[in-house]
Amino acid sequence: MTPPPSATPIADQAARATPQPVAARLRGISDRALAWWFIAPTVLLLLAINIFPLLWTVWLSFTNYKANRAGRGAPWLALDNYHSLLNDADIWLAMQVTGHFVFWSILLEVVLGFGLALALDKRFRGHGVWTTVILLPMMLSPAVVGTFWSFLFQPQIGLFNYAVGYFAGVDPGAFQMIGDVPLAPWAIVIVDVWMWTPYVMLICLAGLRSVPAYLYEAAEVDRASTWRRFCAITLPMVLPFLMLAVLFRAIENFKMFDMVNLLTNGGPGSTTEVVSITLKREAFEKWRTGYSSALAVILFVTVFGAANIYVKALNALRNR
Amino acid sequence: MSYLSAAHSVVEPLPWAKRIAGALVALYAIISIVPLLWILVTGFKAPADAVAYPPKVVFEPSLEGYVNLFTTRSRQTPEYVASLPPAETWYDTLVRARGMVIAGPSKFAERYFNSLVIGFGSTFLAVLLGTLAAYGFSRFRVPLKDDLLFFILSTRMMPPIAVAIPIYLMYREIGLSDTRLGMILLYTAVNVSLAVWLLKGFIDEIPREYEDAAMVDGYTRLQAFVKVVLPQAATGIAATAIFCLIFAWNEYAFAVLLTSGAAQTAPPFIPIIIGEGGQDWPAVAAGTTLFLIPIVVFTVLLRKHLLRGITFGALRR
């Protein structure tokens, strides 16, 4: 995104060629100083409220600190927390639960989202209004969504149970989406799919609309079948967009907290205890600050790595 | 990308394909909107209707949910209720019909107000800082620009729960725990990354020639920024502000872990609205409705910029 040299303002070129004090008098504040003044507050704020706490987390992860007993000091444990984390069956269980949640929610979101995008791309009458209606769920607060879905999932009285009972011919009181061990992992998947399918749809739609018309025209001339057109043109052109959506959803769902916390709070037992819920329990219920910090570091490193790939994908698409 | 927007004009879908596509989309949209409508409707049900089996679609509307949302009530003996002077307001009457009297206002209004203060406060700061930084990144040669931009975005991806512990400890040290200022600063830090990325996209689209011309006319760089760039970026700034506001409004993880009283916002409060014998669903639904209305309005206003917002400004249309 660097501008061509010709776009550099004449005044800039003049200022650069002029000795510093003279330039300063000419221009008030130099561009270099202005850039610093403009960017520094943001960077400083992020350092104070994000990076400093993060480094603190890393430090705590090497200790046996307990936040509810601040006066006791914090014995240095080196890598002990990490060692016991990797040998903790509960952590591996949480990883499995998270994996199930991430995999199935994203798979269903991709299928539904891509399908909806293909349908919307037909530009039937009124597609704008329907798009806005479909987009609504993803703008809502995950916490509030989790709360009201727990109402819809109530056995007997819940609308979801009633609808499933009505269409599948089972007794709506016979199953509890958030109370039955085999069903609960699917409850969180259903709510996530309800909420985030629009996200995948919107990005896929952008992908579909980026396909240049001449490709389809050429396919028309070659009398390519619809299926062939889809496989040879649509899919490869949309794939980068789809990957972007998948990557972002994977990051978000890997660290999912709010919706699950309110819908199931990890239960029944620990069947829906995703990593963030385990982290909350260790940090704010058992007050094992050092141990939970180690888990936080692992969570963060994973997310950071994925974010790196995500930003590269983002830049690749932007510069197309 | 604008030259691509006419992509399908030549290959027009067949009429029947359009009709089927429209029907499928409408079906999905209706199914996905039903849960929201159900919550809206539940807010106007009497408690018995809200938990009736089979679920009631036709019912006698009641404002009990909203009354319960805004008040705390205590149960009294029928003799005591009968001995009271006649009820002065409709909501007194409503509550007394249930054998209760209003004990005072609930905390909902306070929590909602906190959401407003923290939402608008952090949005203002994030947009202010974000506009400056975005202009800096857009127009100046900044050393390590790409790394800085990645650093800024990566902070947004950080799991809230991973930094909540030290922020909790830090805020406890400096007296910011459970204060509105603390939450405003925190949400500003989370939102500023989105603001920088989004606004950089918007400012990149404003031709530099405008500022150059202004500076040739004798404006300083700062004057050109304020008088030329800012008005041009007004739409982008407004869209960014709405995105920041929605995030701050919706945020739950930090709010539930770091606030408990004075600075608590609505999201951690709504789920714990309890009536006699468990969750008071009409009141929860009423609170949810009041909480979601601003979001629905903003979503409709933002619909043209949604794609930009969810991809940090990378995709435009």
C-alpha cells in the first residue's frame, strides 16, 4: 500500500529537502512527529491494558500464586504448571469438547452459509430485506443469546422442544437439550450455528460477487455444465473467502466463553466444558491463579498463531 | 472491486431458479427469526402463560414481565394486601393481584444506564484514538507499519478470559475494579484495534490530493486533517462508532468477571433475573427485548457496512 513516489506531496518533498528547523517552521509540526503523536496513544493504551496483563499472565504461569490469598507470596514453580497441565485428564477432556464444538459448528455453518450465499446470489426480488433479517442473530450479545436459548431448550415448555416434538413425533418432555449428556454438546453447536451462519454467508456472498462475469461468459461459450461451472469457477474463486471465514470462526469458537457459560455452564457434568469454561473454573472458582495462567498462555499462543495466519489471509484478499 | 459489482448481469439466473432460491432463503430467515420473535412475545405474557404446555401463541397480553423487570416485590398475606389503601397506579394493582407489594425499584435501570455510559464512553475514546492512529498509518511512513498493525489486531483476538486474571489484579491495585472508568478503558483497548483497521480502510479511500491541495493553499498538515480528511471520513467514522458501540454493548466476559455492583452492565444482569421459584422468564424476556432493540436498529442502519466491519475493513462489498 505504499504510494508511488509521484503521489508524495510536493510540500513533503520540500520539507524533506529543507533543514529540520526550517521545515518545522514551515510546517508547524513535522510529519514524523505528527505520525508519532497520532499512533502513540493507541499503542500505549494497548501496551498498558493488553500486553502488560499478558506478560503478567506469563509470569504468573510460572508461580503458585493464588489471587484470593494475595499476602502469601508466590513460590516460583518454573514449568511445573505446564507439566501438570499436560498430564491433567480434565484439560484433555476440555480440549476434546472444544474440538467437537469447533468442528461441528464450523462444518454446519459452512454448509448452510455457503448454501444461503449461493441462493442469495440469484438476486431474487426482496433479497436485500431477507439478508438483513438473516444477519440479525450475529449482531446480538452472545450472553443474551445463551440466556434465551436456555429458555427455548426447556423440556416441555420450551419452543425448541415443542417444535422438534411436533415435527419428529416425540414427546417434547422426553429429552433435555441442555440436561442430557448426549444432547448437550449439540445444544451449543445448534445455538452457535444459529448465531454465526450469517457471518459465513456474508463473507461467501462477497466471494461470489468477486467472480468476474467474463469467466461465466467464457463458460457459457464453452457450454460447460452447471456443475462444471461450479467446480471450475465458483468454488476456487470463493474458497479464499471461505477459508477466511472458517479461520475467524475457528479462532472465535476455540476461545468461546459467553454463550456456553450461560447456556450450559459446562454441564451436565463436564460434557460442554470448553477450554474457556475450564479456565474460568480454575481461575475464579478454584482460585488456582498460577495454574490457570499456564492454561491461559497455552490458549493465547494457539489463538495468536491462528491470528497470524488469519491476518495474512486477510491481506491476501484485500490486495487482490 | 467496484468494477466487479456487475458480475452477474450477463448470466442472469433462470426465473424458476430465482423462485426456488427465494423460497429457501425466506424459509431459513423465518426459522432463524422465530426465536427472537418468541422472546419478544414472551415479554408480554403472564408467568403462567410463559411456561404453559403446549407453548401458547394466543394469550392475554400482560405487562407483568416489564413490571417485574423494573421492580422488586415481596409476598404478603392476603389480609395485609387487603388492609392497604387502594392502589395508586396500574402496576401496583397488577402486583397486588398476585398477592405481593412493590418493595422498590430493581437494579435493571441502573445496569442499563451503566451499559449506556460504558458503551458510549468507550466508543468515543476508541474512535478518537482510532481515527488518529488510522490517519497516521494511512498517510505517513511509519517504521514497522505492518508489524504494528498486526500487533494491534492481534490484541483483539486475545481471549478475554486469558487476560482477565491480571487485569483483575491490576485493577484491584489501582482502584479501578468495578468502576465505570475501568470498564471504559478496557473496552476502549479492545475496540481501538477494530477502529484502527476499519478507519484505515475508510481513510485509504480518501484521495491524498485533497490534503495536498489544502496544504498547497497554506494549511498545515494538522489543519488539512481536521478540515479536509475528517469531514470526508464522516460516514466511515459513524459506521466504526456503531461497530464499537455494539461490541461494548454486547460484551459479557469481562463484565461478569470484573464487575459485580457499581459498574455492572446489563449482559451479566439479565441472565440472573430470578422470580419466585426460579427464573422469571417474562421478566428475562422483557429485559432481553429492551436490550436488543438498539442492536436491531443499528444493524439495519449498518447493513451496507457489515461486511467491512466483520472483516476489519479488508472486504468492502
